[in-house]
Amino acid sequence: MFTTTDFIPKKYTSTIENGNFEWSAPSNIALVKYWGKKDNQIPANPSVSFTLNNCKTITKLGFEKREKQNSFSFDLLFEGKPKEDFKPKIQKFLERIEIYLPFLKDYHFTIDTQNTFPHSSGIASSASGMAALAMNFMSLERILNPEMTDDYFYQKASFLARLGSGSACRSVKGNVVVWGNQTNIEGSSDLYGIEFPYTIHENFKNYQDTILLVDKGEKQVSSTVGHDLMHNHPYAERRFAQAHENLDQLIAIFENGNIDEFIKVVESEALTLHAMMMTSMPYFILMKPNTLQIINAIWKFRNETQIPVCFTLDAGANVHVLYPENVSDKVLQFIQDELVVFCQNRQYICDQIGEGSMKR
């Protein structure tokens, strides 16, 4: 188990003047939701997610040595063009991680980033974006500290990504990732994500996720504000306990392959997340009428066909349709016949479980 102080480096043994790296990191979809956080991006409850494969951020990091200054120096490009409104978030990230990467002010960085999914499609790009950036910074630190182990490399990358966006720590490595301290999961930590350490039944290998783009606009309430509203929430403590209970249930479900029980936990978690929003003060609703139309259509289809398809939701209106690979043809036909009508411009994205970040 790594602690915070383990991520503060001793003296570096190597140097490098300039160079570049390129990493991709995927988005992820939580099955047990994280909602509510303490200081320093510590989650109020543990979560577990499927790592996605196709929805990812690709980030190239160029770096050039300069005289050490009192400030960070970086240019930010999104899809090849300067993107000034992203800069404050990167600036804040660098301030948070400087103690763990003391070389940051020694270099001028060029961060060139792009997404494989439409920007502002309502798919969380902060998770994939911060994970990809963390992987690049760790690649640079690995050159400065060549003795670094693989375990340390990935755990520290996840730790750093968390400081940029909480759920980003689940986008670094592994297809099923746990973040947050859970008594029954060995090695689990509030500081970083870990690969789910126990057996995962064949039923959940290569699980599919088709993302229905219901609403691509900016959310009325940001996730950061939503997390903060859990501080004085009347149901917060019960919710945090429920997350632990549901994660314990998933340990058994992943081992025995019971998809019916999986569906109950995952759909309940999605609706509970939105129930927390509706019962906070101020209260808010991120679902749209078409979100509910899709949920009801999925329930009706599952009931009539016994095909094990279910939904989950992020903090937004879009619907993630989850199903085993062996029913893909039938579910995709159902989506095209009955669900695309509820999507903005009939748009949806087909994805599946992936492995995490990759060096390019």
C-alpha cells in the first residue's frame, strides 16, 4: 500500500533536456457511483467502474528545459488549436501535483490533446483527459528516476490523475477498477484506483457499453458543485453505506456471473445517484424526458425478451446501455429500432470494456 509521502520523490538520478511523449487514456463508467468527496479529492465512498475502450483522450506532451522559474509554463492545444478556457483547470492541476513532481517548473510544456468522441457530447472527458496527462508526466519522471518500478509508475499515475479529476484515477490501468477504501477488497485505497483483484466471470468479459447521446449541452450543475452538495445532504450517510454494501455484492456477482443480480445493483446505483441530486439543497435534475423514455423502453424490452440488457447513468442525461457481448446483435437492433429516436441527432457511440491507458 502506497501512502501520500511515498509519492514525494527523493533526489532524481538522471536528466533530460527536451522530448515528447504521447498517451491515450479512456473514459470509464462507474457501476457503483462516487458522489461526494472530502478534502484533497478523497472520495466519500468507494466506487468501481468498467474502463471503456473507444471513448478516449489522446494527449501529446512536449517538454523543453528552461531556467527554473516561480511559475508553470505551458501551452495548451485542443485538436491542434489553442484552448485558453482549459488552461485554468490545468494550472490548478499543476499546483496540486507540484509537491509530487518537483520538476514541473523546470520545463516549458506543450500539451496537445484530442478526444475520440465528440467534445461536449456529455461524456466525461475530464477523467480521460487528466489520466492521459498524468501518464505523460509519469513518463517524464521515469526518465529522471530510471529505477522506478511498473507498480509505482501506474499507482502514482492514478494518484496524480485523481488530483485532476477524481474519477480519472479509474482510467489508468485495468478493465474493472476500484477506487476507495473497501474492507473486503485487498489493496483498495482512497488515494488511487486499483485493478479489481478477484475473479471476474466470463459473463463480464468484453462487456458492451452503447452510449446514447440524449443531451450534448453543458450540464446546468457541474459535478464539482454536485459533490459539494453531499456535505449537508439529509441522506448522505445512508448513501455512503449503501455504496459499500453494493460493492460487496458486486464482489460475489463478478465471481459467480449472476447477470440478473448485476443488473439490480447497477440500475439501483444509477437511480440513487440521481435521487441524491433531486434531494440535495438546492435540488436539481440532470435527467431529461428522453432519459426516462429510454429507461422505460429498456425495462419493457428486457421484460418481454429476457435479454439481459440494463442501463446506467453518469451525472448527466446520457444513457449507458450495458450488455454481454453474446447478445450484441439483438440489443443493437433494439437500439436502432426503438431508442435512437430519443437521442440528440440520433447519435450514439458503441463502446466496450478496455484495458486502460496506452503509450502511443
